Amino acid sequence: MGNIADKTIYQIYLRSFYDSNGDGVGDLPGITAKLDYLENLGVDLIWINPFYPSPQNDNGYDISDYTGVDPRFGTMEDFDTLVREAKKRSIGVMIDLVLNHTSTEHEWFQKALQGHPKYRDFYYFKKGKGDLPPTNWASKFGGSAWEKLASSDDFYLHLFDVTQADLNWSNPEVREALYQVVDFWTQKGIAGLRLDVLNLISKPDKLEDDFIGDGRRFYTDGPHIHEYLKELHAKTFGKKGLITVGEMSSTSIANSIRYSNPAEKELSMVFHFHHLKVDYKDGEKWQLDQVRFAELKELFHTWQVDMASGNGWDALFWNNHDQPRALGRFTSDKPEFHYQAATLLAATIHLMRGTPYIYMGEEIGMINPRFKDIQSYSDIETINHYQLLQKEGLSERETMEVIQARSRDNSRIPMQWENDAKAGFTTGTPLYPVSDSVSWINVQDALREPDSIFYFYKKLIEIRKTHSVIQFGNYTPYLVDEERIISYLRENEEATLLAIHYYGETPHEIPLPEAFLQGKILLSNVKRSQLAKQITLQSYETLAILLPK
């Protein structure tokens, strides 16, 4: 796919995107049916969440067959058709692979349970301390990271759900088996890979108790991680020039630079999540707090400057399938500010250094549905925390306020294609409820309105392709003392770009550098047409001024 700096990637949560056969579940033919829409938007790749055979204990991230297609999502022929039709529109397909663990229903794990010595060493089986697990490590889904086998005194390691057994990457046979999986899909014509929880694959040679934490310090960016990724790159996707992004849990800037610096030959770019925790109270997702805007701004500036200094590369995003919608979270959710707030969020990251990601529905300004009762939610994490919050003594109103703000279902409801009871998503009964906002937020209306959020995103994608300063320019924080502004300069040998993003509702006056008065307004979400030494920023205004050299 060549240059990653001019690309924009669109994420599709498959089961909620478009249902082609009326069973209420989005599918691969549904994506193919909407390729013209994605071509119109201008995206370069589509990242599709897992579609492999799976018991679906963790939304498909518990894979039981790496080289198949779950029948609920279509067939292998449907996948081949999607890749072929996407290529006709210059769109690459990026698949989502989980190489840290498999489902316990996977053939490898089942053979391990049967005592097959080869497959026993594919996973982490350890003797317990009597009835206690081998170590005190905690699962990220709660409880111990070890599960005892019913048939023996052995335990197996699962950093996530009990049905997701961790693979033993220190075993060369495991690595070779996974490389064959990558090669299988590469031969299918994919253009990219998103690799789930990738920085957790390397565990220490000796597994021991963590007396100051839950074990994550031993395996996060683990001891052999860079060695493994270099080998993965050399033996698989590096030979084909695929675009790769690693989901990196609680990683550091130093490691992110190593993961994504082209000279290291590991990955194209990384996802990190620090900026999405600035409204967690005391670091807890299920405790609401105001957005700590100064912290958000500092995180953006620090990661941008430091990643550039080490020639690392960022994946730029606000939304994904595990996050509530950014619109209304980092901005007002008042309808009168809908356009400005949505376009402000978009411009903030699309003008940065890195590769922008758009999560489905973001380009039309989809918002959290704010369902009124817990019965409308299906995410297991949401239901578990509803019960926990109730036990902690929160009232029903207080509990639902947290659920409405934090549930992963916020981003998993059906894509809003049309203003009807089923959102134009299906002719059957949707897997998830449809949001009431479909009456005023939908693709059909967005395409009809020349000044819609959709066309603002389309312009952002276009200007990234046509202006090298956005792709490769240096990044310098600007207006750092302005409390509600994220601003920066991008500069290369061709031009300087000044980007100003105002996260406030009331008008606010700022000075403009005299040099930029001769510049061109490249982007404005308030139809600003003139520049002056002093300008008054409007509610949620975003402004980009280009000064050619």
C-alpha cells in the first residue's frame, strides 16, 4: 500500500454495519454492498473486526479457527468477493487477528487437553500450589488469570476470559503455526493487519507472583516482544508490504517508537489509549469524572513530539468498538453544537502526524444512544458492572447514568443508514436496539446535505492526500497556555500549517501571528472567510491556516 502517511482507515464492527440477508446481523456481503459509500468517503483501507468461527464469548476475539469464516457472517467466497470488489475501488482490506490467545474450543487447545505433547506446549500449563493457582496474576476480565483443569492439578493461563487460553510464544512451533495463519490471509489478498493485544504475547521465562501488582508488569511489552515482532515481520507481512497496526495495552512511548520505527522492522504503527482515560475517576473506567482537558492536551502534545523525535508512527483515533462515542464525551452533546463538535474532533486528529482512523458512524456524527434501561444493553462487561454498581449502593438513576456513558454497546448499535425503525440496517430484527437519534443522524440525510459532517470528513481525507505538510511535517505545540485550545504547527520544506481547535461553548478571542494573515484558510467548520490580528473563535471552532513557503 506504499505511503502510510497519506492513508485514512475506516473501522467496521461487522455485526452492526449492514445486514444483507435479514437475519439482524451484519455480514461480509453487507460490507460489499456499501463499498460505493466508502469509496465516496475516500478511505484507503477498511479494518474489519473478527469474522472467524468463534463461540463468541468475547465478540469473536476468542477464535476457534484462524482460517475460516463464521457462517453468521458469510462464507470464504464472500470474503474473496469483498477483497476483489474493494480493490476495484482502491480500498484495501485490513483483518483483525488475535495472536495472544485462542478459544479453548480451538483444535490446538482441545488436543492439549487430550494430552498431546506437542499441543500441550502450545499453551501455559502449570501445576498449582495445592488448590491455589501457580501465580497470583489477575485476569483483565476479573478473577485469577489461571483456570484449574477438572481432570488434573494443572492450571492454564488466560489473561482474558477463561475461554481464551494464552499461547506460548516461546515455543518456535507456536510461532510457525501463527505465521502460517498470517500467510494464509496474505495470499487471500489482504492489504493490512490489526493485531489485537499484541504487546502481551511475550511472557517471562519464569512465571512468578507479583507482590506489588496484578502481574501485568511481567508481560506488558514483555522480555522478548521485539525479538518476536521482528521475526513475525521478516517471515510474514514484511515480505508483502502490508500495513500493520498493533493494539498496545498500557505501553510506553519508548516501546511504541521501537514498534513503529521503520528501521526496527516490526510494525507500521501502534494504537495506545492513554488519551481515552482522561475522564476516568481515580483510573477507574466505571467511575465518571469531568474530562481533564489539560491532561488530554498534554498527552496529545507529548506523544506527537516524542514519537516524531524517534521516527515512530501513531494511529490517530477517538472511537472504536470498545469505547463510547467521543462526541458528547469530549464535547457537548447538545444538538445545536452537533456539527461543530463532530468536525472539531475530526480535525483535531486528522491534521496531526500519524494515520487517522474513522470508526463507522463517526463520519455522520453518531452519538451514544442513552438507552433508559439495562435490558437494552447486551455487552457482558456492561451487565456485570451494572450489578456491581447496584451492589455498591448506587440508585437506578445513578447506575444508568454510568452505563449510558461507558457501555461498549454505545459504539456497537446498528449503523444509521436511513431514518426508519431499523435504521436501514436490516429487514429483520436488529441484533442491537436502534438509537432514537436515527431520526436526525443518518447517512441518507448526510449525503443530501452539502455541508454535512460526512463531507467535512471527506475533505479531511482529501487534504491529507494533497498536502505533504500534514503527512510529514514537524509538530510543534502552539497556544499551550490557552485552557480550552489544542493547537499546533505542522511544518516542512513546502509549507507551515497552523491548526487551532477550540473546545469551548462561549466565544473566545485569540491573537493570530502576523505571518499567518497572509495564509490561506484550508479548513473551517464555521465558514470563516477572513483573518485578522485578533479573531474570535466560535463554539467548538476548528481552523487550519496554510502558509506556503
